[in-house]
Amino acid sequence: MTFVEHLQIWIIAFFTLSLFSFLYKDNPFYRLAEHIFAGLSAGYYVGLIWHAVILQQMVDPMFSGGKWWLFVPGLLGVLMFSRFSKRFGWISRISLAFVMGNTAGIFLLAELHGKVLPQMRSTMLALNFEQGFGGFLMALVVSAGVISTLVYFYFSKEHKGALGAVAKLGIWFIMISFGAHFGYTVMARISLLIGRVLFLIDDWGGSIIRIFS
């Protein structure tokens, strides 16, 4: 292993331990690692947006492909920076209104045709015995969960009687869903922790052994 590779491992180990030091209390090492990480992330995304969006999707098509109409969205993007001015900050509302309206319209159709309708179709078509009694029972549970959850968010009528009972069932399904998502998030974070610990043990520990052996 070369000197540069050893140096890279020690730098990564230093920042890893600096971030873990927050488990004890806030300290200068943690703040240093946090600020460097935030700065590197900001610089990376600025460079990524400059090359992948501004150059590839606006500048190059305008000058190489003759798509001069891209000047309009480019101008709207420049107007966003008027928010840094107290006097002309209102101009940015034009760009924000266009972005929010356009994005809402696109995502509304995308979510409707990409998630809502396919999920409704899959939920209803699963109610058959083609996958056996176990599959039918699971599909029945899923359908009951979908319907009861939707009923819970129906506020045009007071939740009493049968409607209230179905809404309470929806609460149980919502809590189970939240618990499953929370468990998945915890497992993902634990997986990241395991990766960092293995790095400290295998890579950094191996580097220490090579240096002092």
C-alpha cells in the first residue's frame, strides 16, 4: 500500500471518528467535520448543476442546436437570484410561480398515472384465488387497509358508527405502516454504521498494523 493510500485512509478515519464524537457531546472536531462535509457537498452540487443542467441542457443546445427559446427558462432561473435584493426581491416570485405551477401539474399527472391508478388496479385485481387461499387472504388484508385508511382521511362526515369503526381500523393500518417505515429507516442507518465500523476495523486497523509492523 502506498503512502497516499495510507494518508487517504487516515484522513477518512479522522473524519469518521470526528463525526462519531458527537455521541459524547458537541466539540470542535465534530464541527470541523460537519462544516467540511457541508462545504464539499455544496461545492459538488454546484459543479454538478453547472455541468449537467446549465451547460448540457441550456448553453450547449442554444449555441450548438439552435434552440434559442431556452433563453426564456434561463432568464427565469437568473431572476431567482433577485431574492438576495430587498428592493427587487419581488421579481423572483415570477419564476417561483412558474416553477411551482409547472412542477405541480407534471407531478400530479405522473403520480396519478404512475402510482395511484396502478396501485388501485393491483389492489383490486389481487382479490382472486389464483395465488391460493393465502394470497387471497393477504390481498383482502391489503384492500381492507387501503379502504379503511382512505375512510380515516374522509372528514366530510363525522366518524361515528360503522364509519368510525372503519376509520379506527384505518388508524391501526397507518400506525403499522409508520412502524414499518421507521424500522426500515433504522435498519438503513444501522447498515451505514456497520459499514463505517468495518472500515475502521479492517482498513484503518490494517493500515495501523502495516505501519507499526
